[in-house]
Amino acid sequence: MAFVKKSMTGMKDILPKEMELREYLLGIIQSSYKSYGFNRIETPALEDISNLTGGQGGDNEKLIFKILKRGEKLNLETAKKENDLVDAGLRYDLTVPLARYYANNSDKLISPFKSLQIGSVWRAERPQKGRFRQFTQCDIDILGDATNAAEIELILATTGVLSKLCPKNKFTLRINDRNILSALVKASGIEEKDMSAVFIILDKLDKIGIEGVKKELTQLGIDKEKVENYIAIINKLESSTDNKFKLEFIRENTKEILPDDCIDGLLTIINVVEECKTADFNIIFDASLVRGMGYYTGTIFEVSMEGFSGSVAGGGRYDKVIGKFSSKEVPACGFSIGFERIVTILMEENFEPEKEPVKKAYLYEKGLNDSAFIDILHKAKEDRKKGLTVLVTAMNKNKKFQKEQLSLQGYTEFTEVYREELKK
Amino acid sequence: MAFVKKSMTGMKDILPKEMELREYLLGIIQSSYKSYGFNRIETPALEDISNLTGGQGGDNEKLIFKILKRGEKLNLETAKKENDLVDAGLRYDLTVPLARYYANNSDKLISPFKSLQIGSVWRAERPQKGRFRQFTQCDIDILGDATNAAEIELILATTGVLSKLCPKNKFTLRINDRNILSALVKASGIEEKDMSAVFIILDKLDKIGIEGVKKELTQLGIDKEKVENYIAIINKLESSTDNKFKLEFIRENTKEILPDDCIDGLLTIINVVEECKTADFNIIFDASLVRGMGYYTGTIFEVSMEGFSGSVAGGGRYDKVIGKFSSKEVPACGFSIGFERIVTILMEENFEPEKEPVKKAYLYEKGLNDSAFIDILHKAKEDRKKGLTVLVTAMNKNKKFQKEQLSLQGYTEFTEVYREELKK
């Protein structure tokens, strides 16, 4: 077989310039989240295949990179279906592995546990611009706190980080609750069995408009009257920008369906976040926010950034996932930053990370004797002690071009060293 | 299928305490290597399967985690052998991917290119204590420099880093050259075809002793006289600790086999490193150093640390690997730190990373009203502005135990907040 020069489809080789930006951003994310007491942890890239295909990941479960069994466990002749051949897969998110991690290690972790994860995830999506098959996620999660304090802290911390990462970009946080989504469907008289299909249609509101939603709901075979009820509610909610009005409207229209503390909870979250936020953003209750993952059970939220489609961060409450891994259910809530989105946005803006240390290059003529070379290395050592970045490199034939390239990399000081006989 | 709580065999969930140590060490590695002008880069975890099975990785090629083909490309019925089912694998090291990266991106990289990689690699080794199937490597490489300046810089930079990572542990760098290994075999009259087998036996010298090597060489079917020749040379070299003596002895005994500049090159490397090293270590020429990877073509080196078996870092010159991926051969040399070894050594020593920022915890009684909670969050915000790490968390029933646990995590300041009516 021939060697292949290109990287795998949809996965990228990261060049030094992008890498510098990524590291700068990761530095901000880490130090900022740590100042809230989040603890960095790590799980393996591979998970048991049954953890990844248990219905927690929604559509992502169709996109798993699966790992072939090894040695005696692999039996090509008796294998009838794909899953006879594999025993593991690459994680498609950081939430399912975190739930497993918590179930596996809870005796060694403080409660509630505040986790910070930064790591790669893999999804075999159809390749397209700006979509990668390996990408980095930055997640914070609070495990073991059933109260709104978890949502509030996740939102304050994440919006604070986003404003540091993209100081020039305005953003908006939209919030909803899965229980409101269901309650509104029920209040319209639509049957439970159609619920998921309704959510999938509602999720497209931005793209197809209210008329489009109405049309697709009718095509689904739902009674005209029930569709009218539902559309009337959504219309009313879409017509207002007043969070309190919208939530009280829902309270009125879902009596005996939705417990009061769901509405009160959202009001508290919105109120406290407005009071305590360190970043300049709007928090908007959005009854049409759905989010795809199968595991959400309560509050859900998403951040969109001006001028960019899709979301840059998202999360929510998933109180039932840890219970799948152990006998004990543990309330959980998380917020994930779409790191690659942020990188793409900043690369497009030609964002320059903060100043690095002074960069100095020693260019030496090839063929120096040992003692002349030792002399350069000693000087470089002294410079590094002073905090400089020091490159020692042979002079290329085209010295002018070499220095231009180095200047582009931020080198500002150049010292040229020639062989004894050529010394100027 | 049931959910599995444990992490994959041989892969570990990393707890906060170890994570803190890892990050501290990675910080040292990064800043130290960057001060030499090494550029951080990244390649995907997955490589085309043909890149991983092309004979570069020695025994590691038997340990690849392979990725099942997806969609139409996967045909279970027509698949006859394992490789009909897979199109990719997880990288087993960072060197082969780097060679591909350089071939793929050389037009965008400065020459010579100094690369720094920190990343996970995967090997399906038999599980045993201290061996992991996913582990981190930290590699620096210089691509495009055929001179000894590359070896010298790699050695100075890596030994400098090691002395910062493990300031209390004495270490030794052993160095050899693949060309010396072959020349000594040839000089003894042993045939070319037996060369690899001889290296594998010589590599066991530490374990089986010189008599063991002699016995196994004889068992290989090599003429008694030739074995005697070879053993005599090795014995002579093992009897001395004087690098210059050993290298001149080899020069004498390999005339017309080994080019002079190989010996001169090693003498230069040893001399310059001795003169310029920032760490306190010995550099020893070791004619029995072999190193397993298939791709080495010249100098090879390895670092061992007092009190620990095996090596903590290793590397060498591999001038022929990049040429496999492009029409152009590019000289290359690298040094890799076995990060997990370092972590294990320091964990065993109960090493404590440098002081972190002051850690303060607000413990609040559950059921605070919004304004009391807002008040705490404002205080926490102010503390964070001053650089503190601030945890806001609900008081557990067993407050004493909770504070003890937090103290173990480094929290030194505690503020307790009670509901209005209970305020003390």
C-alpha cells in the first residue's frame, strides 16, 4: 500500500499560526473556568461501543467511528453484522463519557462536582466547509446539584469566557426548558406520540417560518384544530420580547400540566444572570429552542453570535444520564463551547493573540567549528534566561527570504554569525 | 446493550489531582521548548491505515486500533481479510504523522522546521501495571537539518526540560548511531542478512548479560569465530566509560566500513553538549543502544532515570521517512518524552506542583432567596477579579466533611452564608 500525504478526510493538520491562536484561547478558557473552581479532568478517547449506542446521543450515534475488535475476539467468518466486529468507538461528545466517569469515580470526587473538560470528539459527518470530523469541545458541568444554582453558574462562567474570547462580537443567550416544550404541545391537545416529531419541526422555525411549521405539522397528520392551537401559542410567544410576559403567558396556558416551579425556576435564572453577568449580552427566553441531544431533561440553552449562523455554545440539564451507568441517579447540567466555531470566527477576523515574549534568531553560516557553535549556544542560553524566545538556525542561501519568513513568525531581533574567515 | 461504567481496558479516567500535575508538567514542557523556537503543531488522531502499516513502526504496527469503514465502503459479505474492513487507524506515535504533515504542508512551513507536538497515541498492548493503551507523548523534531546541530539542540532542549520536570532525579543520556551498530556487525564478519536478528539480541544485553548475548548469537547459527569477534568488540567497549576511547576504538576497528564523519559527528555532539548543557547529567556513548523503531537511520539516543527501569525519553535521526510521503527526502531528527513515565515517577514521589492562586469557597445554605444568592455571586466576582479561585457551592449536610474535602483540594478560605432567619 502506498503512503498517503493528505490528512484524513474532514480532519485537519493544524499549522503553527492557527495553533498559536488555539493555545491562546485555551489558556483563557482554562484560567477563567478554574477561577470558578471547576476541576480539569480527562476521559479516554475510546468508549465501550454500548455506551455510545444506547440512545443518548440522538443523530450523533449514526456518526460514530467504530474500532475493530482485536486478536481472538475478532472473528470475520462468524460476524453477521457491523456490531459483531467492533467493541469500542471514538466519543462523539464529552457528556456521555463524563456521566460514565462520574459513575465510575464518584467515591473519589467532591459533591457537587464541577468538571472542566477540553478534548477532541469525533463524528463522521459529511465533509463540508467549516465542519470537521475531529474537533475540540470545551465543556463545564456541575454534577450533583439539582438546583438552579447550577444553571446560573454555568451561564455566568461560560458567557464570561465567551466575552473574553471574542471581545468584539455581540452574542445572545437563548434559554428554554424541555418541560415547557412538552407542556405546550400537550396544552394544544396534540398527542404524546407526536411529540418528538413536533420538536423536530419546531426546531426549524428560524428557517421555514411559522407558516412552514404549520404546514409540516398538518402534513404530519395532526388535527387542524390542534395545529391551530399550537401555532396560536407559538405566535403569541414569538410576538413578544418580554421574558416575564412570555413565561407568565405559558403559566396561564399550561395550568395543571406544567408545575409552577419550572416557570419560577426560569424566572430566577434570568433574574440572577441579568444581575450578576460580567459580560454584555441579552438573555432571551425562547420557546422554540429545542436542541437535538436525546439526554436533556430540563433547562436548555444556546449562545448565538452576531453575524454567524448556528450556535457557538450550548448546553442544558440531563438528570437521567448518570443513572444509566449506576444504580444512583445524579442531577447534572452542562455547558459546552464549540471551540472550532470560535477559532473559525477569529481566524476570519485575523485576530492577533496578545504579544508573546521577544523573539530573537541567531543565523549562523553552515560549517562553524565546535567552539564558535558553543559560543552561540551559550549566548542563546543567556537570552532564554531573560525570558526571550531564541531560535538558533543555519543561514539559508536566500538569507533575505529566510529573515522575512521569520519576521512573519514574530522574530524581531537577528544576529548573524559567520565562519571565522568571513567574519565582518 | 448495557451501559459500561468502567473505562476501556488499559485506558484511564484521569482524576483532578493527577490532572493538576499533568497540566503543571505540560506547562513547563511547552514554555521551555517554545523558548527554543519550537512551533506547536497538531495532526489528527486518525491516519490512513496504509501510513500506519508501511513498516515504519516496528512492533507497534501490530498494536494498531483500527477504524471500521463506514457506509457504502463497508461490505461485510465481500470482506476476506481484516484490512478490507478498515480505512484508518489511531496513530501509534507522533513521528509518522509528523512526516506526513511535513510532506503535506512543507510549502507553508519555515525551513528547517522545528516542531513541538503534545498528543495522545494509542497502542493495543497487553494490559499491565504502568502501561496504558492511550498515553501522551511530547515530541520535538527538527526537519530539514542534516547537520549535528539538530541532535545537539534536541538533546540540550530535552535534557533541560527533564531537569525542570524532575529536579530531584538524576538521569543519564546514552547515545549511539545505527551506522555504528551495523559497522560492528560487519567488522566481525557477520552477514548482512543476520543484522536485524543480532540487533534484537544485543538490545537484551542489560537483561541477559554478555554471556547470554553470546549464547543467543550462537543459537542463531552464526559461525563461532564471528560470534567471538563480535563479543570481543562489545566486551572491550563495555569495559570502558571513556567516550573518546570507545569511539576511537570503533574507528580503528571499522576502517573502510564506517565513514570517519560518523565518529567525528558523535564526538562533536558529545563535546558541545558537555560544554553547553543546562542540566546536570552524563552523556555516555553506548554501543549496545539499539532502539526498536524501524525508521531510524543515524544517531539514536535515550534517557534513563535513576531508580526507574526503562527509558523516560528517546529519539534519533530518521532521514528516510518524509521521503515516503513525497518525492523529496528531508533529513529529520526527533526526541520524544515519555510523558506517562514522568507522571508515574512524580506521582510515586507525591510531588506537589507549585502553589496555585488562593482558593476560597462560599458555602451557602440551600434555599437562599434570589437577592441573597446574587449578593454571594457579586462577592465571588470581586474575589475572582483579584485573582482568587472562588468556588460557590451549597452547604452539604455534613459541613465538616465537606470542608475537609475542600481543604484537601487546596481551599484555605471559607465563607458560610445562611438563610436570613438563621443568620448568626
